Amino acid sequence: MLDWSAADRMRYLRLAETLGLALARRAADILERHREALTGTDPGVAGPDATQLAADDAIFTAVLDAANECLGRYDPRPAEDRWCDALLELILLAQFAADVG
């Protein structure tokens, strides 16, 4: 086990926070891109590209699974019962990240 100094701990907590906000923004970008592509609200988008959809799906699933796992530290419900709350938390974190820059 490594001996972490207080400065190291703070640095890694800030890094984890930054990473979490970046992942939330990425997930929100994927949701927005898919909404625009599937509903036709963006006239510049002809339709969803299958390759991009598959890549986005893999990324989004990984981020949502991680968010669900994190939420599980505070919510004792089974993962399949809290995924919707994890999605909401991701959306709220993405909004927070956008608001704070």
C-alpha cells in the first residue's frame, strides 16, 4: 500500500472530480447528439451513422455504469433499480460542469 501525503490525496481528489465532470459532459453530449439525429431537430444531420452510434453507445454505457456504481456507494438499491437515478445525476453533473466552466 502506498503512503499518500495530504497533497497527493487532494491532487487525486481534484483529478477524480475533473474526470467525473468530463465524463458527465461527454455523456450529455452523446445524448444531445442522438436526440438531434433521431428527432431531426438539427437540419445539418442527415441521420445517425451506425458506426458512430455503436461507439457512442459503448462510451455512454461505460459512463452510465460507472455513475451507477458510484451512486451505489450511497444508495443500497440494486444497480438495476437505480440506473435512472444515475442517469439523472449524470445530466445534473453535466449541467453543473457547463455552469462552472
